[in-house]
Amino acid sequence: MFPSWDTHLFQLINEAHQPWLDGPMEIISGKLTWIPLYGILIYFLYKQYKTECWKSIIYLVSTVVFADQFSSSLLKPLFKRLRPCHVESFQSWIHLPAGCGGQFGFCSSHAANSFAIAIGFYLLSKNKFAGVALILWASIISFSRIYLGAHYPLDVIVGALVGGIGAWGLFKAYERLIKKS
């Protein structure tokens, strides 16, 4: 069902690991690592929207909830694709510096959530520099998931699409609601 290039590219990335990169990749992939960034983004929304910033924050939280639930509650149980770390034939070579996550990995919630934030913040702020920086940030998080053995490349590509398309779709609804109020 899944293309063979996906497995080959996963193996190429995962086997090219460097011991000095394991720790930084675990930090990049950590869920709590980015709390200061989220605070900065909220600060910038406050500076741009003042007392109306709560609407933007609700929109961003909604994009993450959508991306997370679509990937975790719909796609993972629907496709039931084992994470690479659970594939028995990989056990002789797979590199897992952060251990192994849940059983299923398609699609990556890390990728979906980080791209939802990146695209959502860009759509709100219209700041091209912030948009490029956040897409780069989301891409690095996504790459870390492959490096750490948690996901295949296709898992993070689809996760990025789920997050980006979800952020765009919810933004269109957000614009309609804002114009009505």
C-alpha cells in the first residue's frame, strides 16, 4: 500500500545518524521544547491585534486541535501503518535514540501540528519572514521524526499537508466569522 521509496528513504536517513546529533534531534522533537516559541507567537499576535488577539489564539489552537485529531484519531487508526520502530525486519539496523512511540505512525502528528502553527500564524500575521522561519522550523521538527525512527518520510509529508491544509481551511472559516462580528 505504501511506496517502496518511502522505506528506502527512511532507512537512508535513519542509518546516516551521527551520535552528536542524537541529543539535539531529541530536543527538537520534544513537545515541551517549543513552549517559549508559542509564547513569543502569542506576544506578536497581541502586538498586532491588541484586545482582539484572543480570536487569533482561538483560531491557532483550533488548527492544532484539528491537525492533531485528524492525524491521531482518524488517519492512524484508519491506516494502521506500523511506525518503523515496530517493524520486526528493521530491528537489526534501526537507530532509536529516543526509544519507540505508539504503535501506528501514519500520519505524523508532530508534522501536522507544527505545520498547522506555521501556516496558521503566517495567515494571521501576513509576515513573510515569520512564515518562512516557521515553515523551516516545522520542516526540521518533521525531519527529526524520521531521524529518530518514529516516522517514514511519507508520514511527515502527509502530516505537513494535513496541518497546512487544515490551517488554510479553518482560516477561511475564521475570516468569515470575523467579518460577521
